[in-house]
Amino acid sequence: MGGISNVCLLLALIIGTSLLTIGDAKSSLDLYGALERIPAAKWLDMVNSALDSVNRQKRLEENLLSSDITVKNGSLSHVQLLDTLPSLDSKKDSELAQKIIKSSLFVYNSQCLPNEIDGDDCRSFLEQKPLPEGSSLRTECENLLKTNREGHHAFRRLLGSSHYKDGFYDMFPNSGRRNSVPAAWSISKELYEPDNIQTDKRIILDSNLNLGLAQWAQFVEHDLSKPVSQSMSSGAPIECCSRDQNNLQPRHHHPACAPILHQPSGKYDVPSCLNYVRSALAVADCNFGGAEQLNQATGSLDLSQLYGFSTAAERKLRQFQGGLLKTTPRGEFDSALLPMATDTEGPSFCAKERIGDGTCFAAGDSRVNSNPFSILIYTIFLRNHNRLAKELKNPHWDDEKHFQVAKAINVYIYRRIVIEEWLPAVLGERMAAEVQRKKLDRGLEVSNEFAVAAIRFYFSMLPNELQNLTKNNVVLGTEKNNQYVFISKDVPTTNLFELKEEIYNPQLQYTSKKLNDILESLLNQEIMKMDAAYSGGVVWHNDTKPTHADILAFDIQRGRDHGLLPYHRYLESCTLLRPVNSWRDFEEFIPKDVLDKLKIIYSSWSEVDLIVGGISEKPVAGSVGPTFSCIISEQFAHVLKQHQQNSDSKYPLLSEYFRDMNGTKLLCRNSGLSAVPQNIFQLPSARNQMVSCKDV
């Protein structure tokens, strides 16, 4: 594609992402004279003036709370909150970062604009300008950076710059005004295609990848990336929509609100509002500058989503006996369930009014109950930890030693499967091998582009429902294109669940058998191809009030909130290695029917959002298109380098004892399945034979 190999897609970002930024920024040495002449006392006054505005915002928040404008348990806004739930440390980081960005904006409005210095040039100058000595903000910032923050770092930017209207933080409007962009929800609605409901008893599988690929993609995302939402200074969550899903009146709008709105277009259409609160900001240094978003995750393949992102969170999940994690016992280790959330912590895990209204599991990440696929894989690794702790039982070890060794082995097994089995399914064998061979100078934090766009590709692949493809419900028939044809038995094929009914609101009565059925079925159900048309289970396009969130609209809005550059900038750097000049430059990568839709949605090719362009591309050797392949490859090259640097761990013999562990053995040992495919991300076939769990 574009005269460049898949391997070069990776090299383009690692070796020279600045290829197309050379010459973009005009020389501004002659612009900064006015800023250089500002006396120290004036800088201090500007910071103090900005801090006064923070205090005024607190008074607004008090009024909102007194008017009961906050997120209610069990509401649709509660679902979005769980996806971006901040920790106490994240709230503190973001509150300080908000003070810095307000100070920077005060300088921009009072000094840069009057001197005709545009936002990008102003930001570039301020990024090198320390907060003034003697200010309380400088002291607060320096004290924060001295603490051990366990994650809570800023996402990095692949091409170095952000994309905001003012250069700092202001999102581009979507109201039809000058420099506006299409509304996020309208884009999702225009791209949506009605689902083709399969009623035939014969389910023909045409691809070779199963739903395990998407399941693990979400699990990896939970490990590496967690953008979290801003909160009120009191810690209360922010609500941007009314109880009946309409936009709030202006006097009830919090400054962090950027709600996703739908305006009526037909006679019977109704206005709707989905809560979107802007992401928490990070403190990277004690300089002025533009907004950088906070990653609450650790940015390392360390199973922090299971164990917790901090030591304090991890301790809540431990039994402190034999190195075990807490569980809901159901017999042996391969039958245990995740621990149940208590009444006090339940709202942090499930969007329910009362936690007693069904199942609500607890783990190290608020996203554990996001869907049954997620619950299943968290459970697998919980069981594996406790199995390892039991097998390692040593009379000379205390609980702490048992726990740490079991955790280290569990993480080692997880990394191996991600790197050696999942990554090739996503990128293709050749690209994945190149990532593993690449030698980088140092490990870096997670990129914004990976976190809020590229790794989110799996939502495009999720179906509305998981079909019951257990051995009791179907049999293997003949083969077609080397894939088995599943034929239902006497009873019609049924669904185990509908996705939209289970998002952060588990309805299933979870048992070990239920999890076995889900696991067996997802291994046998083909994944949907990555494209711009999401299933109705993850988007909302009815003409009534929404009953579940619209994932694509949220991802578009989040990309704009985080200041991601438009899609064409990444296509240029990753693949074309030359500037995009027209829609015609997209034709090689995006199917014609999709490109025709984009031309209607966007007024210009230069506006296309990264997430929209990325999911619209035709997949290459793996499961994703060239741009997402490039971004994911770049991220994993840094992740693997980080792991290489940490390879001399406390337990150097781990690889020797567990070097033959793979996905098949992990699933067999931690479930009740009798057989598992040799490659857990591919459908069973003559080329991917079932392996008896008795043999592993």
C-alpha cells in the first residue's frame, strides 16, 4: 500500500515521525519579545488571577450539587463514569493540572492575543516557561512531582503537537460555526448500517478469527490505558445531561462538560444528550503549557487491571493467606468467580441503583463489568493466580512471597500470550516479528493515539449477541474454506446474551458453567471485520431516548477532547510519507462506499477524525488497517523494550519453568472446557485442531 511495506509502517513512526512537521511551524523568534519583557511580578499576578477563577468554579459546583446536578447510580451517565472512573490520586493530579492550564490560558488571553501571537506559538513559548517562583502553584506542583505516583503519567503525542482551536485546550465547535466540525453523534449515525440478523440454523464462518481477539484487545487496553474523567473539587462526579437525556440549561453547565448532543432532524425525532466529561489532565512538569491528558493505568503489561493500579488497590483484593486473591468460591480453582463488590464499593463497578439487584464483580479496574467477555478473562487470570499460589506452596515462604511469585508468573504468562499469540493476530506475523526485533533506546509512556483510537478497534468487531455455540448446542459439519460449518442440533441456535443488556449492568446469573459456555462460544464465533459500521449493541441510533451509550460517538468526542490531530496527519507519517492533498489520496486505503459516506459527513478531507479514518481502512496483513497497525506497532515496540529492561527480575527462573505455557493451556487449566483450539484466536478448523485439555 502506498509503495511502502508493512514493516516500514512501524519504522516511519519510530525513526522519523517529524517527516511532515518540518516547516509546519513558522519561525516565531520575532514574536516572543513582548512575552520576554513581562516582569516576574506580572507572571505571579497572572497566576493568582487564574487561581481566583478556580475558586469561582468551586462556587458553581456547590450550586450544581445543591440543585442535585450530579450522576445518579444506575443512570446512563453512570455507565460512562465507570468507563472513566478516576482514583483519588488522579483527581488530585487533574485539579493541579487544571490550575496550570487556567494560568496558561490567562497568559494567552491577556498577553498573546493582544500581541497577535497565535495559540500554537504561544503554547510553544509557555511550555518552556517555568511557573513563577514564590507562587503557591509552583510549590504545589514541585511537591506533587516528588511523590511516588504509581502510574498517573501524561499520554505522549506521536507527532508532537495537539489539535485545539486555541492551541491549548479549546475543542473545535460542532455547531455549524466557522472552523466547526461535524457532531460526534451525527458521524456515528451516518456511518451506521442496520444489522443483518442471522436466523438460519446453519452459521457459516468465513473468516479464521474468533471473538477471543476482541476480548483480549479490550483486556490489553484495560492494562495499558485508562483515561479518566474530571470531577468536582469535592470529588463528586460531573453530570452534563438532564435526567430525561436532554441538554442542561446553561446555568447548570460545568466547565468540564462537552456533552454529546443529537438535534432533531425529522418530525418524530427527539433531542438527546449523552454525558461526556472532559478527561482528567496530567502534570508533566512545572511549566506553563497546553493540556496533556492523564493515564491512570501503569502503561506496562503487568495485569494492573486485575491486581490494581496501586499498592493500596492491590491490598483490597488480597486474602493475605497463602498468597491468594479474594474470590467467590465455587469449588476448585477452575470454578471460582471474581469477588463480589460490596454495597459501599458497588457503584464503582456496576451501573446499578442497588448492588443487591444481581451480580456485580470487583477487580483492580472499574471496567471489569463492562461486558461478559471482560468478566470472563478477568476470571481466567484470577483463577490462574490462585492456582499458581497453591502449586507454589512452600513451608518456608510467607503470604507475601507466595503472592509476589504467583503474580510474577501470572504476568509472565499473560505477556507471552499477548506478544506471541495475540499481537500476530492483530498485526500479522511479519509485522509482529518486526516489533519484537526492534531495538529502542528506552520505554515510553502510552501514546494518546494508541489509547483513545487505535486500541479501540475491537469495538467495531463486536456483534450484538454471543450465540450459543457450545458442544451441547451445535456439531461440527463439513468444512468451507478450511473453516468448520456449525450445524445446530434439534433445538434452534440461541443467544447466550445480548451485549447492550450487559454493559456495566450484569444480568446473567454467573456460574462456572455459564462462564464455560461463554468461553466455548466465543472461541467458536467469528469476529466481525473491522469497519466503520458498529453493531447496534454498542451504538445508539433509534429515534427515541437512548437506553445505552454510543461507543463510536464517545470515541470521536474523546479524540477531540484529547486534541488528536486529524486522520490524514497519521496516514501521511505512517504510510504515504507525503502530504495528503485531496480525498483521492484516501482511495487506496478506504473502500469506495465508505469514502463516499465520509465525503458527505465531513466538509473536507482534512477534518476526518483519527478513529473514523482508522476503522474505515481496509485491513492489511492482520486485523487492522495500515494506520492503526502503525500506531499499535509503535506502542508495542516501546512496551517490549520496557519489558526487556525489566527482564532481570526477582525471579529469573520463571521463563525456564513456564516457557511452554500458551493460551490453550491457560484456558484449559482455568476452565471446565474439555478441548480448546490450538490457536485460541482462530476458529477451529483442519489447520487449527482442537486440543484435548486432558493432554495439557
